[in-house]
Amino acid sequence: DGGITQSPKYLFRKEGQNVTLSCEQNLNHDAMYWYRQDPGQGLRLIYYSQIVNDFQKGDIAEGYSVSREKKESFPLTVTSAQKNPTAFYLCASSISSGTGSPGANVLTFGAGSRLTVL
Amino acid sequence: AQSVTQLGSHVSVSEGALVLLRCNYSSSVPPYLFWYVQYPNQGLQLLLKYTSAATLVKGINGFEAEFKKSETSFHLTKPSAHMSDAAEYFCAVSDRGYGNKLVFGAGTILRVKS
């Protein structure tokens, strides 16, 4: 079945360490997204990519980095510059089928990765 | 910029009672609107979406939502709550057009009492 795989599901990190969260999709979607979820704050967009080798900052990009070398993969690195990295991270993808297509705005989500800084 | 407000961070209903989760958006033109559900420690799943045409949208698991332009609202309802409906629900909005980003509300946790 097609879907999005995030790994690891749980991750512990010491302060000052960089960590990379994996996101792989086999839906043939062009666009991919990373969201951060904190209790009571909903989902906030970190980075998104609408095509391979291109990505844009979201609302809270500071302290994070991404790459999009393959259509299927969109890894997120949480760097030591992120002051409060403990959170639940969600990867999502969507089709890109042209102007005005509502399908381009429908997100499919992975199961998430929970990062805890010790 | 688009924004969405969900009234009530927690809603509690009895099993079999009506479920009403409120969502208001800010936009100068009718946007696309979505409701997603999240079960503990899982990703989000699409319940329903409003993109055009019919203002009453039916989704999965017996949920529906009505787009009211005059009230800038997109409230989610279900006639009879089931224990399995206990989850967190997110309203989201995006501008019309290709690849526009979704903006999510803060979420409403639904508790269903037996």
C-alpha cells in the first residue's frame, strides 16, 4: 500500500547534537512538507518542497535544515541551533496537479516522529 | 494571511449525543477548508474537505461540515457520538490555487463519555 514512512518513531537526543528524521513516500507525490506539533498549538510548518532539488522555509525554519535530492525522500535535520526541539514532527505529502486543483492541497501524513531532548 | 480559529480546546460529549466542533476562518475570498483527525501518537487523517460547489460536505465516519460564507465558519458535526470518535480534530485552511500551504487551527480534543 502507498503511504509515508517516518523513522524513527521515537528519538532521544542530548543537547548540542544534530539529529536527522527520515521521511519516505511511495505515493508519487511531488510536494512534501515538515510540520512541528506542540500541545495546544496545532501544526506549524517548518519547510516544504514542491519539486526535487527545491525547498522553501515555512513559518518556523530556524534551527532546521532539509534536502530534497529524490522525489521520494525529504529528510529533516534538527540542528543544535534549535532552542526547543522537543516536539512531535510530522511529514506530509501532496500531489501537484496544476493550478486550482484541490487535490494539490490535500495532505497525506506519516505517523510522526517524537523527539525528546535530554 | 490565512488563519483559522477553533473554539474550545476540549469538548466533552456523551456517547450518542451530537458532536459539534467549531471552526472559523479569516479570508477575503472563499478558501479551501479541511478537517483532519488525529488519534494519539499518530499522524493526521483527512475527514473531509470543502473546495467548491456543495456547501454541505460529507466525510468519513459519519462526520459532515457546512461552509457558511456569511459567518466565515466551517463547523464539524456528527449526529451521534461513538467512543471511537475520541481524538483530536484539526481545522485547516488554504488559499485556492496550486500548492498553497495549509494553515492549521490549534486543535480540539474530543472526549466521549460512556
